Amino acid sequence: MKIDVEFNGQEEKTEVTFFLDELKTERDFVVALSIIETFSADFGLDPELEPEELVEIGKQAGEKGGSSFVVEMSEEGIEVDINR
């Protein structure tokens, strides 16, 4: 699975971009969730997400014409941007 990871030291955040064409099976979403959990742990966060919720996020991104969605993690919490 190809992803894009961006660390921003100044803002102390990590952004992980998941490309919809890389997320084809349920297993892909399980792996994506594991990636999110790994980076979230750096900030002491628990994403409290299920693979099914990531599937829904992917569907919403596709419906809005996007080719990816971004999960941003920082001390402030976790945000998902589906408008990319």
C-alpha cells in the first residue's frame, strides 16, 4: 500500500494521506487503521476507529470526487480531511 506521510516539526503534527485506489479490500482498511494507530501513539492518542468507519470515509471522499483522504494527528487530536 502506498501512502504519503508528512511530519511537520514546527507544528508538531503528522499527516498521513491514503489514496483511494490503494484501498481495495477490507484488509487494506485494517492495515490503514494500523498505520493510523501507530502514528497516533506518538501523540498519546487512541483513534477509536473501526475499519468500517474508514471504509465510509473512503466512500465519502470518492463521492466528493477526491482521490485520497488525509488523517492529521497532533497533540490537539485526530482530524480527517476528505476534501483532497
